[in-house]
Amino acid sequence: MNLRTTWILFGLFCLVVALFLLLQWWNVPTTEQRVQRERWLLGAWRDKSSDINRLILERTTDSGSKETLEFAKKEGKWRIVKPAEYKTDHNRVDSLVFDITGTEADHTIPVPRDPETLGLDQPRVVVTLYAEKEKEPVQVRIGKESPGESPVLYVNSTFHTRPLAVSKSRLQRVFAKLETFRAKDLLPGVSFGERLMAVSVQAPNRKVELKNDATYGWLLLSPPLGYALESKAKDLADALARIKVVEENGYLDDVTEEKLAQLGLKADRANYILTLEKKGSDEKAETTRHQLLVGDIDYAASAAVFHRCAALFLADLGCGNVLGGLGAWRAREHEQAEDLRYYAKLDTESYAVRISGKEIRDLVPAKLEEYRDRHIVRYDVKKVDAINLDYPGQPVKQVRLRRWQLPKEEQKPGDKASTTPVEWFLYTDKRSKLATHPQVVAQLVEGLNNLELRDTTAFLDDGAKQRAWFGEDPIDLGLDAGKEVCIMRIWTEGVVRDKEGKPEGEGEPKLRDETKPLITLRVGKHDEKRRVTYVERKVGDQPPQILAVPDPAENVSGVIGAFNWGERLAGGYYYFRERSLKSFVSDYVNRLEFSRSGTTLLIEKEGNTWRIRKPFEAPAANIEALLNVLKTMQADKLVTDEASDQEVANTYQLGDKAWLRIRVWEKPKDQTTPNELVYSISRVIEKEGPERGQYYAHLQYKPPTADVPEANKFVFLLKREVVRELDIEPRGGRIFESTNSEAQEVYGRWNRVTKDNKPEQVVLHLVRRAEKEGEPKRWQIASYTVNGQEQKKEDFKLDVAKLESLLASLGWKTATGNTALLSTERFLQYSGKIPSEYRLDSQDSKSPPLFIIEVYGPDKKVSNQLILGSVWEPRVEEYPGLKEKRYYYARASTLPEAIFLLPEGTWSSRVQGPDFLRLP
């Protein structure tokens, strides 16, 4: 290609570009634009709907009068500006715009040629539209409509000067009344990013008011019933937002003050006053208040319902009496309430409206309990820093708990500072800055915040509710002045603090205002029958409410196990003060002393084995389990924290007078002299009172050099479950040891009483021998006598398996495998004289043992004897470690001076006679 050709092509390209720009300058439509103009009534404006910002409807009414409606879009919202400024339904105006711009120019519908038939010389409606970036508006002129079931409208527009016919249904909104485009919403809803602050409904006979208080959260202010559910407040606000202006004849414009009074639309005459307050998410945002007055019924607009009711009233009157007819009238009037029309007015508007009765009929709930929050307290756990507890009936009348430092705002969960245990200190009139027991205050604060009533029947605000709660039982709340268990006052951010967040000044932290706690709880009686504790709660300036609070409460967040909150509070000063006990490391313990009921055993560890050293040598048992219980022992309930040595011994029967005393020597590797810990436990407390059935306990810690701890003055309570683990048998319980000898002869002697209450002695003699020489030995009955008279031996079929099982438990070698050796759960004495009431003397003919079994080996060189005497029923309070209810006293030839116990349940069949050895 030569240079000339290149210049010719470049010139053609420039000519095309110039021609294109010229067509654009002259606004010559493209082919696509021409197609759009032909297809749509407003041509290219079909795609400018969102840009349209002004709409004028000039209409001629059926009466011949002129009407102009003008709509303007400001900040993306449509607003009626003519014939006056009105709140506008943005969506309906938007739909009108889309209807006009979206109408297609249907050229297939025939159009009459007669101009008068079209009516476009004097159009019924002229629609004028303005749009952004468009210099000139466009118009649509609407003339007459055709007759028939599917009428069409004759129209033309800026883009179609030739008359067209379009379906009337496409432009139906053009003829809608002004009120169709007016906003039907009255009270606003709460949008995303906004906060509901208050909502109230004042009805003819009741007022419900809920407020989102900055300190307490949602409260029921009227009636004043304490905490309210946020969800219910939002539901009520949503119900208010659903109240709309009725579609037909919904607006009354230009109403005078006198007219408003006549319609009941003054605050002193309104049937309902509905109020809603909301604000933005920003704390500095202003709260906006919206109020709707609902006045009288519009009887003219509600004529239809009254006509129906009147007709039904007359019908009932003809079939019954006047009162019956009147009752039917009232019932049907309520049923038809959705047809009633009420006058209403927003406080910010000058016009009145009509609303449907169904929107306000159920605004006020029949039961306000549904609106109440069942939480006992509500606060920010992180901000609770002061608690006062008053105890009218305890020696320490007031306990003041103070939190030393609050977490900082910038701390997040997981930060080291935020996971540090909460430090609380305790103050009383006699004691200053005592440490509190680890986590007890924090758990109480957390647990109370998550504690809820079981249901709404637990709100006992009046006598009727209390009577329904107690039924036929007398009403007893335990809340009379001076009779309550305690009075609890809680503050959040109540302590005066310095810039670092620590209490200001020296001594006990001061409160900003001692007279204004966040919450006050008066704790009354614990109702064991209903498993609740009665509480009078006072929130702010509201009157107190009485609650039946679950106690113990299950599944409370922040608390492991059952939440016995009432018991914790009742513990008072002794519960909250630091009451940890000294402990020891098991690996450093090689020696202990176990004393119970006057008997003392010295026990030492050899390698990994414990043995009794004094007063006799024997294997020891259960020692590791005992040490585990001791080292984890807690003083859950203090009785006193300043007991003298004399009080420990005489008042609480501890120390040397204790029922159970365990002395532990702990010798750490870096000490030459061991630490000594002496645990003492009293007998069961039998005096009436809350301590009954428990045990006093005391721990004396004796370090070789350091000062003795304050806990040495503690006397505390132990429950039976703990003492049961301490009431062990320290001696090994095995009675007989295994031998390699086979038993050859057995004597069984039973002393029993017949049905006639006569004594009877049964003797069974068994021998193991061969029938003939060379045959294997087997057990045979040598003799069987009752009161000395021989019985038929052939009638007694011996169960050899049961016999050998018994012999194996006594240590003899048998063919029976896996039989446990006889052992005891408890030795009652290790040595000494045997009391006659035990019936363990085989030579006593007046009170002989119930059962004696003697077993002999080969040549009678080896023998075992077991004697079972009287039945004994231990008191569980005195012997908490025993597992069974009834035992036999027992002796054995292997432990001649010891008395031990065998369970009745296992041995009763053997003690009753030899029948347990018969084949079934």
C-alpha cells in the first residue's frame, strides 16, 4: 500500500467520525432509539424512570372541576407538594411513574378517526414528567375511554403525536384519588441502626409503658413491675407501626381545634394515646418522640357494622330477653371491631385520619406477666464492684464486699488482664480488708445475673397471686422487717476510683452514693416444699416486687452444679471470708496417726506399702484414699474463725476429745523437721438447728518455723458424705490367708430358736474321704443332729460346690476358682475383753454364738474357726463409713482378740442353719 492510498483511507475514517459526531450534536436518533420511540409511549424515557424527579397530574373530575396533583422527589423520596404538602407513600408514586413510562404503544388497536370520540382536544388527564439532565419535560395526554368490558384509553404523547389506544388497566393509577398516594403509615418503625427507647399504650382502662433505661435496661414503668422483655417491647412497637390509615376516606384535612376536641383527639379526651421513642445508634443522637392520639368511633364510617349488630340484636330480642340481646350486641360489636373506624391524629401533623379498630383492639395484653423478664437481677457483671449484706439475725450484722479493680474498656476476652481472677475484699465493723474466699463473690454475682424464675406464677405481687401460689397452706414469705435472712444491695461502678481504676484514698473504699444501690434484694424464707426462696426485689425508684426464686436452681450459667444461692447468702461473713485450709503433698507423707473412739494406730510407709506399727504389727489399707480426702478438704461452712483452744476442746468436742483425729506428718525435701497437720472431727451434731446431722471439724497446722496460720482458729462443718470417706478401716480387712492344704473335716454348729420360741442346736459334721481304697476322696456327711438326735443323713443332699466355695473363702485349697478370701469392712476392736452381748463366746451356754464353723486339715494339724454372734444395727451418724444397715459380730481363730463385722445380707442364709449347703 502506497502513501496516497493511506491518506485516502485516513481521510475516509475522519469523515465517518465527523459524520457520527455531527449526528450526535443534532441528536439524530439511532435505529435502536427509533425502535424504542415506536414501542414505548414515552419512547427513550422508558429507561429514565429512576431519573424522573417531578410528576404533575392535571385532571378533570367527573363533576367537571379541575384538579392538579404534583409530586417532587427529594433525597430519593417522593413527596406530594400540590394541592398541599403531605406525607407520601413513596412506593405508590414510584409505581405510578413505572406505569406511565412502561406503557407500550400498541399500534394494533384500531383508533376512531372522529376527534370528538378521542377527547384529546380536551384531555381528561395531562401527565407531565421532568427528569434530571433533561432540559424539556415530556407529556402524556389521556382522552376518553372506549365502552365495553375491556376498555382502552385514547392517548398521545410527546413521542407519539398520532393518537394511540392503550389498555386502561395499564394507566389505572393515573385516576387514583389523592389519598391513594398519601402515606398510610402513622407511627414509624424502628429501622436498622436505630434503637427503640420507649413505647407506651394508654387505653381507656389501662396503661402499659416500657422504657429502655440507661441503667436498668428495659423496665415496665406502668404498671411498675420491674424488668421487661426487650422482645415484647419490640413486638409492641411493631404492632404500633402496623396501624395504618384506612384505604377509603382515610383523611380529614383542615380540622380545627374545636373539631379535634369533638372527635376526641385531645390528650384529655383520647381513648388511646400511643407513644414511641427511638434514637440512632450514636450515643449523641437525639431521641425522637412520636405520638398518635386515637379518639372516638366514626359512627358514619362504621355504619355497616352497627346495622349488622342491630339486626342481630333484634333477632336475639325476639328469641330471648333484653339482657341476652344486649349481650349479643356487645359480643358481636367486639367481633366486628375490625370494621369499626376510629379517628386518629399524629402529634406532628395538622390533619386527622381514620384507622381500623382491629389494629388497636389487642394492643394491651390481657396478662402483663408475658411482658415481664423472669431474670432476678440484670447488670453488667464486669461493672459490679460493691455489695452490702445486712444480717439481722447473725453476730456479724453487716458484710461489705468491694471489688478492688474493674477491667478496663480496652481489655478483650482472652487478654491476660481480663483472665486474672477477680479480687474482692471483705469489710465488717470489726475487721478490715479480709480476703474473700476464691471465686465465691464472682460466682454469686455471675449466678444471680443468670438466675430466672421458673414461670410467671412466681411473680407474687399481690395477695391473690400469693394465695394461688400457696394454695391451702398459710402464706409465709419470711419477709417481715427484721425476720429476713439478709438484705443485699448491689452497686455497679459504685466505688470512687482514681485514674488507675483503684479505690481512691486509704482504708475501706468509698461509695459514690450509698443511698442509691442499683438493686436491693430482701431474702426471706426458704420453702423446701416448693424448692424456692422468697425475695423482695427493689429496682431503682420502683415499688418492690415479691418473687419466688428457684433454690436450688439447676443449669445456671457460670455455676457448676446446683446453685444454692440462698444457702450461700445465708452463710454470711463466714461464707464470704477467705477460709482455705492448709494442705500437704502426698509424696512427702510417710507417717500418720489414726485415732478413732479411743483407739490410736501409728501407720508408716515402707517403700510403696503402708503398715501399722503400733500398738500391733499389721498391713494397713485405704491410706492413700484417706490422704486424698484430707489434702482436698475444704472449710465450706465456717462455724467460727476465732475459736480458742478451750472452745475447740469443750464447746465443739474436738482436739483431744474428738471422735476421729488424724495426724499427718509432711516432710518436704528442703526441711529437716516435718510439718504436722492434725485433723479432728467431732461426733455427729444432734442438737436441733441447721447444723444437725453434720460434724464439727478443725485443722491444726504446726510448721516447724513459720507462724501458725489464722485458719488454726477455724471450726467448720463437714457433711456426712465427706466424713464417710474419712471413716475408713485402716487395718487390712483380710481375715484368713490362703494355704496349700485341703480341708478334711468340717464342723458346723448353729444355735437358733424354733417357731415355738424354743432353743435348738444343730450340728453338721462333714468329712472328706474315699468310699473304697484307691477311689478319689469326696465330701460326705458323717453326722447330722438336732438337739443331740441323729437325723437321716440320706435326706440331706450336700451341695459340694457351695461347701468348697465357703472353704475357699476361709483360705483352704479347693477346686473352686476365683473365690475371694473372707474380709471385713470394719474391726470394732483389735484386742481386749469381748462383751458378752456380742454372743461370741463358744463356751457360753446361756448366750451361745449363732454360728460356729471349724475346719481341719490333714491330721488336724491345721484348723480354722469362724464365729458369728448377734446382729448389730449401727447408727449411720456414728458410723458413717459403714455401707450396710445390719451386721453380725464375728471372731476368727486367726485374730483371737479382734472383733469384726460381717454383713447380714451375705451371711444370714448361712447363720440360719445348714440348709444353705443342700442341693436345690
